Amino acid sequence: IIKSIIRLKLREILKYHRIPLQEPSRKIIIDCLNLVFGESESSVHYWNTTIRTNLIRKFELALTPEETDINFPLKCVLDNFFDESVDGKLILFRKIQKMCALQFHPRLIKDLTTNRNQWLTLGEHPFEDVDLEELGLRVKHMNIITHAQGYFFKYKANLLWDRDPIVAQRFFRLAVKKFKESLETDPNNSSTLSSIAEVCAKLIESDAERLSQIRFAENDPKVHETLEYHLRAITANPSDSVALFRYAQFLEKCNQPEQAEEFYLKSLESNPNNIAAMHEYANFLSENGEYCDAELFFKRYSEQSNKKKE
């Protein structure tokens, strides 16, 4: 459970840093470990909510009926051993370290091993950034690097889209290759699935002569492949505003305006401040003759854009 939480938090870095950076990753891991092992009300709450919920959902019989009770202090199970020499927190820590291939300073390992069951004296932050010496391959190379490479190629292709579409196509294909590699290790990542769907749609558009009048043919195998990626993305994370927005764009190009509008609205419901979805939905309304509603969304788009510039 904790390994999965660390992996999820690391992927969040990509929303702000499009390349895998060592320092942000180190801070994410240390903050998570302190939340799990530190002596604080936040840690107790985390165990009673996030960890308990995930244990119940993923491992049906992992907890006793008493432990599933919301009033049961779940973290205390790490201290409930008949043999006082057994350090439950140390056992869990070494397990996480092994599963994530994290290398800590020998001094820290020696202190924890020698002074067993002394976590109370370590306080709210038993771990510091300097304690973590190396992010192991299983953390650094989960799917972060290939996803970042795919994003980079997609970014380059978009820059070249207007002035050199042939070169742009090559970068889009490289992006698809990297996103597929990323999905091999994390097949249900909605961000990667949505990104590869977006790139596949761009490749279909690049084959069309008149971009302004593009309509995707349902019997086109490339369109079907793109649809599959979109459906996997919104299934993996039904509240992913970006994935919902990209799917709405795809449906619009498939000449399915009613379904497209449904997913534009779902995207904005998930994130009312998604200015890209706001702008595209305003265009959609305008193109379909809903000028008054379109004006409202154009106004909201303008307001949100100005706020971001401030």
C-alpha cells in the first residue's frame, strides 16, 4: 500500500516537472515516510483513513473486524508484539526500503537497528532529506522517464506542427513509442493513456488535407485504436479533467456532438478551472449556434486566463 502511495506521489511530479528530477522525488519520499512513521496526529489520522481504506479495498481479509472499525487506532498494530525486542515499524520500514530500492545512509540504518522501538524519541520527522542517499531503479525508472520522454516529443511536435508537419509527424511517432513503453510498466496510468490518445489523434489529423473540416471515420483502424486509449484513460480515472476534455475533443471530431458536449461538461465539473476545456467548449457552443452560452464560457475563460497571469 505504502509503496503504491509513494509511486502515485512521484507521478504527481510530472504535472509540474516534465522531466524526472532527483530533489523533488527525494522530498516526496521523505515526506511520505515521515507521515507513515512520525509521531504526530497527522500520522495517526493518515493510518486511520488513507492506509485503512486502501488495505480494506485491496486486501479483503488483511484486517480483523476490530481493525476495520473507524475508531480503532490502526497504527498501534505496529507496536503489538509479545516480544518487546520486535520493532514493527522497523520491519515495515525495511520492507518499504527493499520494495522501492531506496538506499539510506548507513548511520540511519545503524541507529534504527541498534535503538529498536525508540520512534517516540525521533518525533514527527524521523527522516531527513540527507538520510536518503539514492533513489533506486524501481523508483526512478518506474514509468517516469519514458512518460517524460513521450511528453518532450509531443511538445516538440506541437511546436513544429504549423511550420513543418513532416518533422512534427516524426516527433509524434516517437512520442507514441515512448508512451507505449511507459504503459508496459503502468498500463492504467490515465495521464499516459490520455496523452497517447491525443498524439494518435494528431497523427490522424496530419493525414488530412483540410484540418478545419476533419471528421474521423469510425471504420478507420487508427480511429478505433485512439478510441481505445481514450476509454482506458477515463476508465482508469473517471475524474481526470484533462482526459475527459481530450475525449470530448475526439468525440467532436467523430461527429458525435451530443456525446462530446457531455464529456466537455464532465471535464469542467471535475475541474471548473480547466481553461483549455472552457475555451474549447465555448468554441463548440459557438459552432453549434449556442452563441449566448458560448459568450458566457468565453467570458469565464478570459477571467481565468487573466487570473493565471496575475
